[in-house]
Amino acid sequence: MQAPHRLSAEKVLEHHETSFQQGLSTSAATRLLGVYGPNELIEKGKKKPWRILLAQVKEVMILILLAAVVVSAVLQEYIDAIVILVIVVLNTVLGFWQEFKAENAMAALKKMTVPHVRVRRDGAEQQISAKDLVPGDILLIEAGNIVPADARLISAANLKVQEAALTGESESVDKDTGALPDGDLALADRKNMTYRGTVVTYGRGEAVVTGTGMQTELGKIATLLQDVEDEQTPLQRRLAKLGRSLAMAAGLLIVIVAGMIYLQGAGVKEMFMTAISMAVAAIPEGLPAVVTIALALGAQQMLKKKALIRRLPAVETLGGVTVICSDKTGTLTQNKMTVSDVVLPDRRYSLAEVAAEHGADADLGLLLLTGTLCNDAVIDENTPNGTLGDPTEGALVLAAQQAGLVQRDLQTLLPRVRELPFDSERKRMSTVHALSPPSQGTTLHPVLAAAVQQGQADHLVLTKGATDGLIEVCGRILINGAIQPLSEKKKAALSAENAAMAKSGIRVLGLAYRLMTVAELDQPAHYEQDLVFLGMACMLDPVRPEAIESVRLCKQAGIRPVMITGDHPLTAVAIAKTLGLTTSDTVLTGQDLDKMTIDALSARIKAVSVFARVSPKHKMAIIDALQAQHEVVAMTGDGVNDAPALKSADIGVAMGITGTDVSKESSDMVLLDDNFATIVAAVKEGRRIYDNIRKFVRYILTGNTGEIVVMLTGPLVGMPLPLLPIQILWINLVTDGVPAVALGFEDAEHDVMNRPPYDPQEGIFARGLGLQILVMGFIIGLMSVGTGYWFWDGGAGSNAWQTMVFTMLTFCQMAYALCVRRRTQSLFTKSWLGNPMLLLAIGITLTLQLILIYVPFFNIVFRTTPLRPAELGVCAVGALVIILIAESRKLFLRHKQH
Ligand code: ATP
């Protein structure tokens, strides 16, 4: 076939053996899916298992250990060589497994955001997964969609598409349907095609799919796409830096200790093995893997709470959020709109009265007709609201229906020929309808009927939108059946009435119309000019009860909730007050923001919690101003224009139900239930994870400090090497590693949402952690080496003293793991059973230690000696001492708090 853009739409349909009205049959689609395969790009970014493995093996630590294996073998220390090798293999497998699990968890989360697309199959509109699209499908696209496949347009209404992904051009281009038979056009000029990966920014269209998956233009260049680099969280970056510093420090220590050993008259072999042990003791090699797994586990927990994480670092950032900017409609409110009143210029009707009126009031009839025809929602009894589409529009369709105006009948009577879709800048929408003399049995409003009869008009523009903006484009008003000029005075009166209603939290939509001739049909700029104002529809949208609780929780947790809405300022303030989000009447509007510099806004932003009548571009200004104040900002968004704000917020939050593909694609997190409470739940989870990361950083680094202290002080007091290299390896990889992973499962502290967020700039060792690690590490180290000294026989031959050092260190660390669970809460409460994973990890580690001491085979391998009960008892007492010290500190802290 020729390139589809050169052919007429009919030819393309014919080629794909499909029809515009019917689409493919389900059976044909299934067959084609078999032929063409799923509509997916083969991702280059995803890490293959062997690459994860390679990354593990490339770790400096592993390389050092492999060198040790070789050297040991050369020195004919075969047991050491084998043991180190086994430990290396175990460690690599463990690290690989953790990374692999984390990677898969994230891939699974990503899969959940594969968009659904609308197609026509078997003559009916259906939603299918974008993966199941096949060439020949009739695809329906609208503003906010990311085009899922290459397709030839068959119909287009104001369709604009942004094709930067393919052409680099960031301006949207207009699309239409005519064939372009001449020449070899560049992609950017193929106006009758839409391509995978481009974004529909305006209007809508219908198209026949011509290419899917790797056969799309994007697929052809996808192989050129760069591999995605792993993104690290701030904490991970700091840890990597810490790792490098520790490696340097280790280098220095090695020289010192090796020197000391040499002075004591040891051989080269012993020096070498000691150097390796020191390196292992000093570098917390398990840490990065444990952090990754904690973040991935956190992402899974968040999913259970209906927050889908798209970027792993978001898990950590969420814990530090200081401001949550949220849309109002649907997130803080239920988005269950019902029309409560209809207000005409000189009279008003409640919904019950509207129903009772049933055609008697012609002006009311015209207003309701405007509401139901200038509308993309449809009645659908299978949905909870009774309508499908935007709930604001659905409410209008239902209200009209109650008064006996059936949307479908009216659509036949006044077919839509053009439209200006709703957008959040203009805050209104217009449709143009062909107006023909009414047939028998139908009635038109007298002003319309007269105009048609006299041949003055053949088209009708219907407009609805935010009242304040709408009256600006109205020149006339329909009062009691007669058209009058709309004076400034009248405009002011309407605005005041609008404001009075908005003040009670009601959403008000204005409605207007205009008669027009066919000559103006292709001049869309004329549609919304000199309109005739009809009246207003008032709608109630109850707040989400759970949002009230979440707002309270936010405040208690030192997080500021901010409402950002396109609605009227007074409606916004009224609802913000109901939610407890603010007590003041302060509100900034989009117009106010337009007049302010970022500096001026930064200065005021602390005192403003409600922004109204804003459009997406204002969200950027708000983020900039907040970030200038060092706030960590979560920002919600659902529309096609929200993408930049979602990207520049610290946490971009998209709506899973009502959000556009583009907004989801630009977000860090998707709310599967569109609910504000879910953001707060995710923040709580983020804080828990961050706390847990600090807990195992504390645990692991304290252990490492203890080991170094042992290795340094032993030779100082004239003892031989207190721990053998394989013993240190064991402690570092098993004793440190296993409980650390389990600490990642720790529950939230009782006060996670009772304290302000931590300073986002704080380092790993903030709030005294560094000092505590050193102190506790020294205590554990000195106790272990002291015990060794006590039992040392001065070189008589037994190595029981060494086994004592080994066991003491292990026991003390296990005891400390129990204390680390809670920051200030006592270990001796019933919650000490709260983390079964940790108890299991400690149980396993202790059992392994006993095996190492008491099983003869391991006595040989690990150079251990079975300890007598009294000796084991000494180690147990050591563990108790650690618990006493750590718990006394907590007791002191608790005392200070009260
Ligand atoms: P939020 O930004 O909190 O979700 P919102 O729904 O009020 O609130 P927008 O969708 O930007 O924000 O709407 C802004 C205004 O545009 C509304 O207050 C309303 O007056 C008007 N409006 C909303 N939906 C429509 C629509 N479908 N047709 C015409 N006008 C609309």
C-alpha cells in the first residue's frame, strides 16, 4: 500500500478491510492481534537480569573479595578461599534477588498505567487496553490522549496535536482529514495522520489505525532512544557519597592496622588478610540494596492504599512533603454534581419546580436545551451518576430530562455541526447547531422560530461556562421572552447574584446562545461574540467526608493543604472552609497572579491557601513561589495542560479515574481513586519508609563502627587479630544484612503524623544520628574486645577468646536491632512483637551463630571453638547491657518530651 497519508480515507479503510461505522469485528481484531502482536514498544530501558547481576559483581567490595579468594588460593589457604567465595556468591545472589524484586515491582507498577483507549468494534464504542490495538481499528481520540498508534484521520473536530516526541516541534499542529497525494511529505506535514506518542492538545477525532507497536514511526526510532538511567533518591545519592568517603577512610585504616600488625611481627599473608577484613568492616556494602528494597516495598504498600508510584524516588520524597496543592473538584469534593436551582434573569426555579414546569416556561426550556446540547455527557443508566462523561455536564443533561427535554431527540432536531471544546483557559464551551424550520409536533422558543421563519438565521450557537467570563462576551439578555441589551449595570447585578450563590459553595454555570448564518460557520472566533445571556444553573458538589479528616491530619503533621481550582473564588473559599482548610477569606485568583511577580507571590504565598479561577499555567507560578520558600510541593493535575506543573512539582500527582493520559505520563504518582485522602495516606507511608531507612542506616553503621573499634583496639592492647577475615565477612553480610532488611518492614511510629516534616535538606546523620552511631558503635566494640581480652590466654593456643569476640558482637547487634525499632518508644511494651519479620531475622541470625560455634564442621571453617554455657552467658549479659543502655537513652528522651 502507498503511505496512508497519500490515500483517501476510504482507500485506507478498504485496505484494512474495516468500516468507519462498524469498525473491526472482535474476531477479526483477535486474529490481527495474532498477526501483528501487541501494540508495545520493545523497551530498551528495562534492566535485564544479567545486567543486574553484572552490576552486583562490579561492586568494588565484591572485586576486593574476589581478589582475596585468589590470593588465599595462591597462599594455599584453601578453606579461606572457599569460604570467602561462598560468601561472595551468597551475597551476590542476595543482592541480585533484592534488586530484581525491586525492579520487577516497579515494572509491574508501570504496567498498571498502560492507558485504555476508545475504539469502535462490532459497531459499538468500546474501551480496550492500548496494547490490544490492531491495524484497522477505528480509534477515537480527544484532548488529553497520548496517541496510542499511528492512524489515518477520518474525522477531526478542531483537532490539534503536539508532535514534539517525533518532530521536536512543541507548538501543536492542526489536523484534518483530506488526502495529501503529492510529494514525499515530512512527518510534521502529514496533517491527516496522527502518530504514536504524540499528544492531543485540543478537539477530537476519529482515525483508522495503520501501524502498531514497533511498526509505528515512534517504534522505528525507539531503538535510538537512550537507555534510561536509574534515578537515585537524594538519600541514595548521599549514601553513595558516604560509601565513597568510607572507602577512603577504610584505605587509611588499612594502612594503619597493617602497619601495626607488621610491627608485631606478622607475615605478609596475615597483613593482607587483615587489610581485606578492614575494608569489609568499614564499607557498608549491604546498605544501597537494602534502601532500594525498602523503597520498592514502600511503593507496594502505597499501591494497597490506592497510590500508584511511577518513580521510585517519589517514595522517599513523599515523606518530606510540606505543601499539598490539590484540585478541588473530584479530589476534595465528590464530583457528584446535581443541579439544585435554575436562575433566569427575573425568576428562579428549584429542581422540583423545573420538573413541574415541563415546557410551560419557554425561557427555561431554552436554557435547559442549551445545557443539554452544549454538552458531551450522555445518559447511561449503568453508571452510578446515571450519566457518562463530565459530571458537571451530566447534571445538566439530567436536569433537562426531568423537564421532559430528551437530549437525543434534541440532537436530531438541532444537529451539532461545529464546536469549540471546553478548555480551562476560557472556562467555557460552545457548540454550533444547524437550525431548520421545526417540523410538526416540535416547538422551538419563539425567538428562534421567528428568526428561522424570517430567514435571518440558519445556525444556533450554544454556550455554557463560568458566569463571570461568559457575561463579558454577552451583549444581550433574554428577559421574559424578549431580548434586551445587556447594560453594564445589569452585568454588575448578574455578577453580584453569581457571587452570592458562589459564597454558599455552589458551582454556578452561565448559559447563553446566539443566532448565526452559514457565512460565519468557518469563523470560530465569531461564535462567542455578542451572545444572548439566558441564565444560570446552580450545582451542588458535596465535599468528600474523608477529605475533612485528611485536611486535619495534614495540619497536625505540619503539612499545608492548598486548594487550586478553576472555580469561582467564593465557591472555592466556601468549600475550603467546610473542609477546614482555611478560616480566612483570603483567596488569590488567576488574574491576581497574572499581575504578580514570583517574588511578590513568594512573599505572600505562606498566607494563602486558596487559589481560584486559575488555569494550568498558574500552577507553575505557584510551584515556583513555594519552592522559592524551600517547600517540598505535591501538586495534583488531571488536564492536558497540567503536564509541566506535574513535572516541576516535587511530587506530581495525577488522577487515575478522570486524569488524561498526558497528566499520568508526567506524574510521579497516580491516585487510583482521585482522592485527596490517598495523597495524605501516601505521605504517611513515605514518612514511615524514610524513618525505617534511618533505622537500618543506624543499625548497619553502628555495627560497622563496632567492628572497626574491635579491629583497631585489639592490636593496640597487644592482642592478635581479634576477628578473622571470614568472621568479619560473616558479621558484615549476615549479622548486619538480615535484620536490616527486616527493619524495612517496621510499622509507622505512633507519632509519624504528629510531627512536622523533616527539613528536606537534612543529611543522613541529621538530628544527632552520627554521634549516636559512634557512641553506640564504640560501646559495642569495646565490650566485645574487652571480653576477648578478659578470656584471652595470652597466646596459649585456644581461640575460645576469639569466638567470644565474634559471638559478643553478634549478640550485641541483635539486641541493638530490637532497640532501633522505635525512636523513643520503649522496647518493653507489647508492641515489641509488632514486627514478626525482625524477630524471625534475629532468630535466624542467632541460630546460625550457634551453628557456627557448635557444629564441628564450622569450627574448622570459621576457626571457632564451642563455648561453655558460662561463656555464652557472658555474651547474653553483654546483649542485656546494650538493651539497658539504649533503653535508658529512650527513657531520658521520653522524659524530656513531657
Ligand atoms: P478544579 O480545578 O478544582 O478541578 P474545576 O472543575 O472548577 O475545579 P475547571 O475544570 O478548570 O476547574 O473549570 C473551571 C470553570 O469552568 C468551572 O468553575 C466552570 O465554571 C467552568 N466549567 C467547568 N466545566 C465546564 C464544562 N464542561 N463546560 C463549560 N464550562 C465548564
